[in-house]
Amino acid sequence: MATTTTTTSLGEIAEQFDLLPDPRCHVNRLHPLSSVIVIAILAILAGSNGPTAIARWARVKKDLLVRGLRLPHGVPRKDVFRAVLSLLNPKVFQACFTEWLKALKLSAMDKLDIDRPVLAIDGKTNRRSHDKAKGLGALHSVSVWASQLGLSLGQVACDDKSNEITAIPELLRLIDLKGAIITIDAMGTQKEIARQVIDAKADYVLALKGNQGTLHAAVLDYIGQHLDDDFAGINARRHTVTETLHGKPETRFYTQFPVPKDLPRRDDWAGLKTIGMATRCYEKNGQQCSDVRYYISSLGMGVKRFAGAARGHWGVENTCHWTLDMTFREDDSRIRGRNIRENFAWLNRLALSLLKQHPSDDSIAMKRRLCGWDEGFLMEVLTGIVP
């Protein structure tokens, strides 16, 4: 029975890649493309971080793989994994995961009773992925991270952080935004992006800094006018959250109020309804510190929803980027080549998403070890079927 379940599950996963165009020369297609991709996913779940490690893991797990996948010539060698991940177009490759991710998203929303997921758009650089000899800078990508759901829903690579403005609209077109709350840092606070979100029947919470000079100055001026009476003269809502992070208390104060009717260039921002302010008080190196962040939003009044969106965006660093760097060692990766490093970055995010969906209380690092040790646990993570 266990063998039948494993075989069926691996085969069903492989079917998702059957229509993916094979970029290899016909003479080099000894191993089915779908089987190569599934092996790569399994190996990365189990801790592999490159083509050599994937091939080594595949040799160790040969019995599992030949039982569940089409492998007429046995398990592939490292050159096969390197060639496939170097030749595959990252955009085409990522598109194959659309239905899989959609199912994971709906399942997670149902389990957690979330009607409007917060989707954080943020950039990340893989610092050691550069190749100076070939004039290739480090990979910088912008991705969508659903913090509440523990899911990465898409990514787009760009040359550097300054190009995030052009990458974000492309990324937003890749995913279903309807009903979601989109959060973006100040780099993405652009009128065209706000319009795109509204047109997709979603809402936005956009960070506001000096790059939006007139609007930023007007918001700070308006807030300053009402600080003396502690916002008594306007319809302000408040929410306070205190929690312990890394053993130290942290308090966040959220304030939300309607956009004033006389705010300069207010009508340039599609759907703009509210302004938000988040003040964080924390301890660092024995000193009490604080910082304040400002937001514009298409959300109506409802300070707890605003607070959840703002907090969800802050969480992308801890729940996604930190894990990719510390557990997946992404920042140390020396995988170079434009396509292969982008495809690996995507597979790392897929693996992190699958691991987070498993109900075990173990850390992500321990779950990866368990995937390497226990084939049953590995299949639970891959398929989402937990006894």
C-alpha cells in the first residue's frame, strides 16, 4: 500500500510538467524532463543546494525514484540537472507551478480561515551569485510572499534594486490578486502600481517615504497638526500589539485615519482612502529604540486589518528571507548563470512553501533533515497528504 501511494503521488506531481517544452537537444533527452524536475524538487526539500548534491541524493534514493518516476536510463547525473536548470526559461518554468500554488493557497486560506490574504512584495539579492568574469552581477529578484499562509507565489528577476519599479508590475500580472491586500515598500509606491492593484480588484498598503516628496511631506504635515491633541480632532483608530521577539519585548502602535479631502494630488492615487502610521518600540544593544513608518492605503477604516497588513510585510524578512539565507544558505550560493540561479531561487521558495504547509511543529531546518531521513515524511511534504 505504501509503495502504491508513493508511486501514484510522484507520478501525479510529474504530470504537471509534461507539457513543459524540453529545451534540450533531442540526443540529450535520455531522462524525461518531468522526472528530472521532480527529483530536483525532492532533493532540495531534503537539503540539496546544487546540481552535484541533487545527483548525489538521487543515487542514494534510487529505489524510491525508479519506483515512482519514468527513469528508463536510471537516475540522472549532475550534468543533466545542471543542463536542464540552465536551459529552462525561468518564466516558462515558473508558470508550470501556477495550479499547484493556487491549490496550496486555497487550502491554506481555508485551514486558517483567512478571507483576504496579505501578499508582501519585496526584493532580495543573492549576494554571491555574481560572475565578474562574465559581467554578471548578483541576482536580485522581487517576489510575492503570503506571510500568513507561508507561501511564495511568484518571482521576477531584475538587474538590481533600482529596477524593482519595472519588475513589480510584471510580478503582479503573474498572480491572482483578487481580494488580496498587497503590501510594498516605498520603492514600489507608484501611481501606476496602485492603479494596477485596484484594477485587479485588490487593495494596497504602500509604504511612504521621501521618494514621494510632495505626498510624503503633506502626510507628515497633516499628522504633525494633530499630534498635539493626540488625534482628538479627527476620526483616528488605534491598535497596540506587544509581543516578545528573540527574547525581547517589542510594542507596536498602529494609527489609521481617513485621507483628508484637501491632501495634495489625492486624486492621482487610485482608490486611496486611508493613511496609516506604525510606531515600533524595541530594545537594541541595551538601548530603547523606536522607528515610525507611514503608509497610504486603499483599505477603508479598520485599524486591525491595516495593522495585520503592515505587520505582514515586516514579517517577510523573518519568515522568508532569513530562512532562505540561514537554512537554504541562499546568500552563500555560488550557483552562477542567469537561468540556473533564477530557477534555483524559485525552487528554494517552492521548497520553503511546501515545508511551511506541513503541520509539524519542527523548524524548517529540522523538516529538511526529516525529508532527507524519512521517505514517508518527504512524501507528506511534497503531496500535502498527512495521515
